[in-house]
Amino acid sequence: MSKIGVFVCHCGENISATVDCAKVAETAGNYDGVAFSVDYKYMCSDPGQNLIKSAIKEKGLTGVVVASCSPRMHEPTFRKACAEAGLNPFMCEMANLREHCSWVHEKCEATTEKAIDLVRILVEKVKYNHSLNEIKVPVTKTALVIGGGIAGIQASLDIANTGHKVILIERDPSIGGHMSQLSETFPTLDCSQCILTPRMVEVAQHPNITLYTYAELESLEGFIGNFKAKIRRKSKSIDEKLCTGCGQCTTKCPVKKIPSEFNEGLGKRTAIYVPFPQAVPNKPVIDRKNCTYYIKGKCKVCEIVCPTGAIRFDQEDQIMEVEIGAIVIATGFTIKQPDFFPEYGYGKYPDVITGLQFERLASASGPTLGEIRRPSDGKIPEKIVFLACAGSRDPAKGIPYCSKICCMYIAKHAMLYQHKVHGGKSYVFYMDIRAGGKQYEEFVRRAIEDDGVNYVRGRVSRIYEKNGKLIVNGVDTLLNAMPVEIEADMVVLATAGIANDGAEELAQKMHISYDPYKFFAEAHPKLKPVETNTAGIFLAGACQAPRDIPESVAMASGAAVKVAGLFSQDELTREPIIAVVNRQAPPVYSSCVGCFLCVSACPYQAIGKEEIKNRNGEVIKSIAKVNPGLCQGCGTCVAFCRTKSIDIQGYTHEEMYTEVMALLNEY
Amino acid sequence: MLEHTEVKVTHCYQCGKCSAGCPLSEEMDYPPSVIMRMLQTGDPVLEEKVLRSFTIWVCLTCEMCFARCPMSIDIPKMMDFLREKSLNEKKANPKAKEIVAFHKSFLDSIKYTGRLYEIGLFVDYKTRTLKIFDDLALAPKMMKRGKLNIIPELIKDRSGMASIFRKSNKKNKN
Amino acid sequence: MTLGFYPGCSLKGSSREYAESVLAVAKAFDINLEEINDWNCCGATAAHNMNKELSLALPARILSLAEKQGLTEIVVPCAACYSRLTVTIHELSKDPALKAITEANGLEYTGSVTVLNIVQMLDKYITPNLEGRVVKPFDHKVACYYGCLLVRPHEILKFDREEDPQTLDVLMLKAGATPIDWAFKTECCGAGLSVSRTSSVGRLSGKIIGDAKDRGAEAVIVACPMCHSNLDMRRNEIDSYLGEKVDIPVLYITQAIGLALGLDRKALGLQRHFVKVTV
């Protein structure tokens, strides 16, 4: 016989303002099977919970219905309270009188009637509830970090320092990311590589970190604590164990004119190359698309000069399978190129460059050894113009958002230019100045007040080239939109920050959500910035949205702590709201007929086959079996099953049917 | 007020790209982005200034502003609307006398003949503006090259044309 | 084959040579251009500046006449008329309330007419066969000037590209010319201010001719009678703005192609220009 307790919450005034809670409790108290019914102001508070616990103990309740807010709010709270009082937590259900009733209706008779209905149907359902036990799954305490920029490096170090193993993969030949391309960082004007390379070396030497560069994620299976990843280690064409990084091969390689990706196309590299001198690992890779041996079958100079015989021309890509418990995605971002701008020349003017290209010019290890020179003729520009918001905040071009970092790096670039070219004149065309971080506003004021950068508020309508100069047609909106025309020697566009190449494919491989701009989606924009909607997969850095270095580092540490928290337990508990195929006594064994429609229906590949054998080992029948570790309780298989042999625990056919019938007052 | 034209002034964030690209902005009293700001405020005093401005008449409707605007605001359409309103409320800027006169002469010419009669246009324009000597030397040069028709070309359905003009003007008087 | 033809007021008067060259080139390729019966002025700049309804009603009349005549494609060599007609089609299809205008004026238009500008017509019907027919390659450096209304507003016209368009350049290349890369391809020439504010035209057209000259152009190629008139007829004002006399002639695209095809100079109307055509 059921002995159900009904607890109606006022939720302060949230529910009681439109629903007559006392009446609901009174009506419920008269139902068959209800042994106790009460209303109270704050059910989730300590006294409220104690009310439930003491009722369970004193009245020997077999089920509990809490009529209050949404289960998403307090289901764990009330279930925990029941468990503490000795009642199986899955015998506790919640009737949502708040989001489903009081918050969406006016105060009237009908609202209270609806509340009464909601309570009644759950009372009837709970009569059919079964005790369920949580499922425990083991946790593999190895993390995978995808992306070796500053965010990936920070996350790897943080996780490794908690004592857990990390596999860090990076698709470029070296880790470092965009931060390694920068010359100085704002607001301190620290040398970027000087602060980054110690961390890169730490990663390479850390006993808990296994670093694979020139590697990408091939596929991912599994679930939190129990992922299986396949990693493609692209062939570097060298034997890393034999290579000493001496650099003979790169010096002697005859193919020298390939535009260098690290230098954003402003410098050249060889076919066998190390991206930059401080690369980690400091071992070269062969760019097979441009190597003479792979194109024509000739050359092999690198093989000849290599003192340790480390060149392996026929090396193939390797697929490695690893078992991991959590993943941190730190794949970063990229920027739009000048060809995106029809009014700025469609990318055909070599002296109209991007911010990253300017970084390479300013960098002491760059193609011009730190001197700001025009790519077209190598002269030092006397007049330079910086354009903010090139592409960002521009719905007509499809990028309505702000790229966040440009206002700061333009100020930095203008300052660097003024420091390097004494007597040079710089102009910044801006719409707003977004300098919200610590010391950021002071940094921008330095550029304007101390370094004499001319800030003009207005945008540039077009740029064209004449007699080797770039004519910039802008406007000063603070002077009644007076036209401002500048004959510049160089123009730097602060182009929009966008999702990295391959972001969409990666997101689909990992089953995580992403937004229309292909930035990965966080679970909650305010309160869960480092988690995704997929349990066990976390985000760090600019792959989620454009951001600067301190934020990327903070986010990476945040993601690392989430991973460490996950790994602090040996087992993960999962809710037992999963599908189960029924088993019955012989000779039926199960009403499942083995059509396996559910196997193809399941989006998580969680259903397999089970063979039922007799004592001689002969197979009597094959039926479906759900893997409790993989099942997510979505219910698709239940809808597909033609014999009603599969059911979701906690939401069985019986329970759901009873709810519906109770609503129709037919039971 | 600009819902007639679907132009949403609230979208303008005053970047100034329109004014930067406008070929005539240096001849305007209020460049296009300033006109936008004046309309954004909703201040009737500023709206009055807009209707009385020289800007709206010297605007060529070259569509350059619309092509470059990051918010895709149809400024040329807005200018057309402002011009019509300015005329109906008799607020056309006196500096724009010649420009308005030219448009009026143009429309008068085609109202009667259906197709532009250049000599008729010029005569009408000069009587409105009294700029008799401008371009006078041009006429014989054009005639020598066969570019000036002495006799106007008349279409057959002139009453149809007149009726089109009548019906559209009726709406305007309201 | 037959195509509808809407000359517009300029082609009948001050830009006669444009009409002459269009008809001459069409004839050379056996294309019959049938004028729309009793066509009226499209209203040009004056109508849309003064009265929205009028600015839509006048082109609507032209379209309904074309439809009545059974013409599915009409060639509109004047860029301003082309702009007005295309915008009218767009506005009428977008807003049913405006359709009331056409009805009120006793006009019926079901949307079956396609409007082609001169370049579209050339590209569709003439360019495929052009290279074989060139007898006298137009061996000069040319600056192709598109003006405003051929390429803007892009969302409605959907022709070429708004910045640095290429269709005229490609055509001239096929005619044997060397199109130069220059900065004023789509900057306004001064349009309708030719009479009422000639000084502005001197400045704007002056900038255009100045840049073409600085980059070594021997001729400027246009596809709009207004632009031609400003760049050619108003050469004195341009010269006074630039402070020097510039002799670069301005040719219509059809005249340049006509010359390449070996057609007679008089038939193309070259003698009607103000700036002597020496190429």
C-alpha cells in the first residue's frame, strides 16, 4: 500500500501569489494513498527539508511528491533529503508549480485547479515508481588537451601539476600558438616569447605531459571519464628519436621560397623546416606539398647531410588510440585577411597588412629583424595608419561582434611604431576604445599622451594606391564629420578575430555545440564559461570567443581545475535514468524479438546484442542489451521498439501512462 | 518617422564611413552621418534643421554611403524621403534654389511631352533661376554636333502621362 | 533575334552617339533592337528626389508597355534608366501596397520583363563571338569607368561587384585594349548637378580624369550617358579644376567595340564628342 507524502511549497510568494497552496495541500491530503500532506513557505530551506525527513520517518512514507519549483532547480536537494531519511531518492518526484503554473498564469480559480491537477498526476505516478540505484563508472585519470597555444600550455601544466597525466596534441609542428608570433604583449610590453618559451620548455620536460605535435584528433568515442580518442600523428618524415635538432637539413634545403606561415607570409621558409628558432620540439618537419622529393622524386639533400640519418621519406601517418577521462579544447582562433575587404583593395596592396603581420615586422626575430618596413619596397614608413574595427562590429560583412583585443593591440602597435621610427607619424581611426582590463585604459592613454599617436574618431571609407602611397579616405566624426585624407606609407588593418580553420569539423567530431560563427559554445554564458554541454569536455581560451592572454590563461586554469575535480574521484556516479530491455522467465526470456531497430536508433551507440544460451551453449535467442555506461536516457529506443520491450527507468510506460490517465481523471 | 522608408536610424553607431566616402560631403552643411545623428535624437528642432538643410539637395544619390555602411542603412532612400517632405512643407534650403529648380523644370518638361525636351528644360530652368547666361555658349556647340533637338518628341499617350502626374501629386498635397 | 530597346531621353538627344553605336554594334551581330512603343521618360533623378509615387509610376508604365508588346528582355543602355527600372521592379515585387500604384494608373505588369544594362547585353549576346570578329584591335591603354548606378546598390542590381568591378575591363581586353588598374572606377562624376551646380561636376569629374591621366590612360570608357556628358561636355570645367588642359577622349563601350569591329567612325557618332576622339 502506498503511503505518499505531499509537500506544497509557497516559494516565498512565487507560488502562493497566484496559487492557493493551502487548498492544494488540503485536496491532496484526501487522495487515496496519500498519508501526509502539508504546505510550507520554503520547502528547500533547512526547516522545510527537515519537515520532509521527519514525515518520512514518522509516517513510514513510501513516496514523496514535492510541489514546488522546477526539478532543474532542486531535484537534487529533495532527493538528497529523502536519501538521508532512508527513502530511496528516486521515490521522490517534483511537481513544477512554479515555472509550469504560478509564473505563467494570473491569480484565479483555474490556476489553483491546474496546480491541484499537477500534484495529482505525480501522486499517481509515484505509486508506480521503483527504487533505483545510481550507476558507478570508473574514471580514466588521463586528460587530453587539444591545442598547444598559451591556453593549452597552461591547462596542461596545471593538470600535470596536480599529479595527473596529460596528453597534449598540437596540429602545427611546434607549440606556442599566436602568442609565439607576438613581439610584445599589452599592457606591460613584455617580450612575448620571453615569457612564453619557459612555459613551452616546461611542457616538453614535464614528466606527466606527453606532447605530440603535428598531430590532430581523428575521432572521439565514449563519455565522461571514459573517452576513447584516436589521434592522427601526421608524418613529419623524420625519426624524432634520432634527430638532434642540429639544423643542417634546414640550412641546406634548396627549396627556400615557401611563404612562412609563422611570419604570416612576410618571410620565407624551406621545405624541411622548423617554424621558428625557439620551437618546441626543436625538430623539423618536411612540408610534403612543397618538397622536391615528393613532387619530382629528386633531391634528398637533407638525407645526405643529416649526421644521424634521421630523415624518413616513406614514413606514414600513425593513428594512435588513447583512453582518456576528460578533454580540454584550446584550439584558439585566427584572423580575417585583407582580401576580405573590397573597399581596402581586396588584398592586392602589399602594404596593407594585418595586425599579426605587423607583429612579425616588429618582432626582433621576424623577417625584418624588428624594423618596421614596407613589404613592397622595404622602406621604413614615415606615415602609418591603423584601422580599428576592420570587419568586426560589421553586420553588413557578417561579423556583428566585437573582437575585443584590437583596441589594445592597435595602441600597442602604434606605440611600438613611435618607439622604433622617431619622427614617424601614426594615425588610428577608431569608433570606440575598449580598454576594460587592468591597466588597459592607462596603456591606451600612454599611446595618445606620451607617444603622440593621433587618434581620429571615424571610420575609413576606402583605401587606394597612388604613386606608391596608400590614400586613406576617412572622417573625423568629432569635427562634424570632416573628411580626413591621409597619404600613408603603410596601413595596418585590425581585422576581425574568427574561429580557427577546422573548428566546425572538430566540434562535430566531439559532439559539442558551436555558435553561428563556429566558436565553441559554453554550457552557460555566465556561470559555466569553461564547460561545454557535453560532460567531460571543457574549453579554454580563444576557441570560445576572441580574448586576450590573461583571460585565456585564467580560463585554462579554470578548465584544469574542473578536470582535476573530475579526477579526484575514482568513480563517477551517474543517474540511473537509462533504458533497460526487460528480462522474463524462460521460455520467453524477454519480450524483445531481436529486431534491433533500437540499435540503429540510438544516437549514442549504447545498445548492443546479447545472446541467450541454453545449458549446452546453444543460442536460443539474441536480444538487445543497453550499455548502462553509454546510455543517456534520451528515450529514442523506447519510441522505436515495436514490442514495448525496452523502457526508461524512472519514466516507464506504466508510470507515464498513469500520469496521463490521472490527468484525464480516468483511473 | 522614418518607418515609411524602413530606414532604422537607431542602427547607426556614428562610424562616419558614409561621410568619409561621400563625394560631396565637403560641400554639405551637415554630412550624412551628422544628419543621421540629428534624426536619432528625435528632437523636433534638429529635424527642422534637417529639412531645411542644403545637404539633402546636394546629395547625388550615388549610393556610395549605402554600399559602405556596416549597418546597411539605406541612406539614399532616407534622403529621397527627406527631400519630398522638405518640398511638401516648403522648407527647401534657399541655397539649393537652382537644384530644386532643375528638378522641377525636368518634371514639368516630361509632364507635357512624355519625354525630355532639352530646350524646353533649359528655358524653364532659366526663367526659374534667372541664370540666363550660364551654359549659353554650350547650346550652339551641342546643336552643331546634332545633340540638341529643336522639335520636342511627343508621346502619344500624353493624357495618360498627365494622369500619372495628377494622381501622384494628389497624394502629396495631404 | 530581337531584343526590346529602351533608349531613354538622353539617347534621343544629347547622347545620340550612344544610341547610334548601340544600334550599329547590334546590327553587326544581327540583333534587332525593337523600341518600346510610346515609351516615356523614366523620371531619372528628378522624380525620385521629389515624389516617390511618381518615381515608381513612370518606370512602371514603361515596364507594362514592354510587357504588352511581348518583349521579355529589354536593353537599357543608360545606367540611370537601368537603375530606375530595376529598382522599380524590386520595389513593386517587395511591397504589394505599391502595386496599387500600377493599378491606379491603369497599368498592368506581371513581372515578366528582364532589364539588361548595356554590359549585360554585350556579355550575353556579343562577347561569346567577339574575339573572332575583331579586325582592328583597340590597342590602347583604357581606364574603364563604371560610375555609380551600374554597380550600386548591389543587393538590388546584383551586377558585377561594388568595388573594383571588372566586366568592362574584361570586355575591353577582348577588344584588344589594355585596361589599367585605377582608383576612380566607381566614384561619382557629379551626375544630375551638371546644370544646377556645374562647379561640383568640375571637381568630381576632374578627379576622375586626373587619376586616369596620371596612370597613363589614353581613353576613358563609359557606359552611361550622364557620365559621358560630364566627362566630355564639361571638359572646360574639368580643365579649370585640374589647372591644365587634358585631351583624353571619352568613349562609350559600344563605340570602342564598334571601332574594334572595324565599323565606320561616323556610324558610331564619334564626331559628336566635345573632346576630339583621336584613338
